[in-house]
Amino acid sequence: MSILVVGARGMLGQDVVKAFSSDYRVTSLGHRDLDITDQNNTIRVIKKLNPNIVINCAAWTDVDKCESYTEKTIAVNSLGPKNLALACREIDSVLVQISTDYVFDGHKTTPYVEDDPPNPQSVYGKSKLLGEEHVFSLLDRYFIVRSSWLFGENGNNFVSKILALTQKINELAVVYDQVGSPTYTLDLARAIAELVQKNDYGIYHITNNKSCSWYGLTRDILEIAGIQGINVRPIPTKELKRPAARPAYSVLENRKWQSTGHTPLRCYPEALADYLRKHP
Ligand SMILES: NC(=O)c1ccc[n+]([C@@H]2O[C@H](COP(=O)([O-])OP(=O)(O)OC[C@H]3O[C@@H](n4cnc5c(N)ncnc54)[C@H](OP(=O)(O)O)[C@@H]3O)[C@@H](O)[C@H]2O)c1
């Protein structure tokens, strides 16, 4: 089986390449190797490589900047997946499209299941939903994997930012009114490798187990890393005045993952402890 990973130099992309490398022939293409917004070239390159499965880890993930650069956001997050789906259709490959909890509005108070109606509140969320729609309207054999609050060794993320801040300041103001499930890219990458072994195509929510607020996550990071003397102040989202709206509640129930016979991913504090051991 041959696998093509695009967006392969990103935080998730690098772990996906590793997760597949022992059992598959993997070609990894970063942004410089393949720009997924270039339709003709994307189709040409993918037809030439002729992989069995394409995994799209490419995206523009700067949620706040996306608000001011709609055209670029749509090009990367919506038309990129469309181009990949068109290529996969020509060579009858499976496409794995990574998506996000930000497709939901966050008004629920219980975990979102895969067929809850999406209602994104940001340009980023809208562009990711449009990407999903292109994939499922063009292909029969696809996996759309929605995950949330990613942290991993190969990218700037909330956990690494908090750790860096504790070197400089001793008071952190962190929002308490956004709740989600932090997810370790290593666990997500392994789950994707497990997912593609069966033909149960469709939309999946895959996250680490348990949920928290960003404030709660910050306290967990400090506790697990054994960092003392930092005052963490809980603040409401509105105090941050960020350009993009975030869902207040975006916990994803991993319903399809479990109903198709997969074991729930470990709880996020366990994954976080593992990450912090490797990335002190
Ligand atoms: N980060 C999160 O908390 C989070 C949460 C839920 C879902 N997700 C989803 O998870 C996936 C992976 O995210 P991540 O956190 O690993 O993001 P990331 O670290 O920003 O990686 C994305 C990669 O895509 C590349 N890329 C950007 N534009 C491209 C283009 N036109 N053609 C090809 N490659 C391009 C980027 O390269 P350059 O940097 O060189 O542009 C980067 O290497 C994305 O689909 C994202 O929407 C992320």
C-alpha cells in the first residue's frame, strides 16, 4: 500500500508520516513540494505518484489571520481539499481530510456527534466545512477526521506557548469559558493509521478523551510539568478581543470511532504527560 501525505511538514503531518512509515510506502510532500491550491499541478503530481491513500494535513491554521484573508483561507482550506478530491477521483484513491471542531457553533452543552449540524462562526471554520463538503460530494471513499486543540512535538501550540511564557512571566491570564478536548498529534496520527485499515468511510470525530477549558489545561500543564510560582488568572473570552469567534463548547463525541470497533483514545492528561516527558 502506498500513502501520500500532503502538508507533511506541519505539526500533525510529521507525526502522520511517522505513524505510517513502518507499514506503508510513504511519500511526504510539504508546502514547498506541493501547493494544494494549484489544481493542475496537484492533479498531475498525484496521478504520477498514484498512491492508494492521500492524507491531507495541509491547512492554513492561523484562525485569527484567516478572518482578514478570506481568499487565501478558502484557497487553502476549501479549494485545496477539492483539488485533492478531484485527483483522488481520477485514480480511485481514498482521501483522508483532516477537519476541526470549529465547524460547530459551540452552543451545545453535550458533546457533538458526527451528524450534528455544523454552523461555523469563523472564516477558518467556514473554510474547513467547505473543504469537507467538496470531499464528500466528489468522493465515495473518504475519511473526514475532525479533531480539536492539537498539541505535538513539531509545531507551535498552546502547550508549548504556555511553557515558553512561564520562562518570562509569573502571571498568566487564560480563558475559562471555552471547553474542548486537547488532542496529542501522536495519538491522532496513530488513530488515522488504524482508521484506514477498514473501509468504514465517512465523518469521524477523533480526539483524546476528557475535556477542559484553556484555563484548566493551563493548570494541568503546570502541575504535570512541576512548574511552581505561576499565578493563573481565569478570564472570559471577551477580554481577549480576538478577531475570530471560537466555539464556547466544542467537545467531540468519538461516536463513529467507537461504533466501528475502535478503542477510545487515552485521556488528554495522560497524553499531555507523555508529550511533556518528550518535550520538557
Ligand atoms: N492545530 C489545531 O489545534 C487543530 C485543531 C483541529 C484541527 N486541526 C486541523 O489539523 C490539520 C493539521 O493542522 P496542524 O496543526 O498540523 O497545522 P500546521 O502545523 O499549521 O500544518 C499545516 C501545514 O500545511 C502547510 N500548508 C499551508 N498551505 C499549504 C498549501 N497551499 N499547500 C500545501 N501545504 C500547505 C503548511 O506549510 P507552511 O507553514 O509552509 O505554509 C503547514 O506545514 C489541519 O487540517 C487543521 O485544520 C488543527
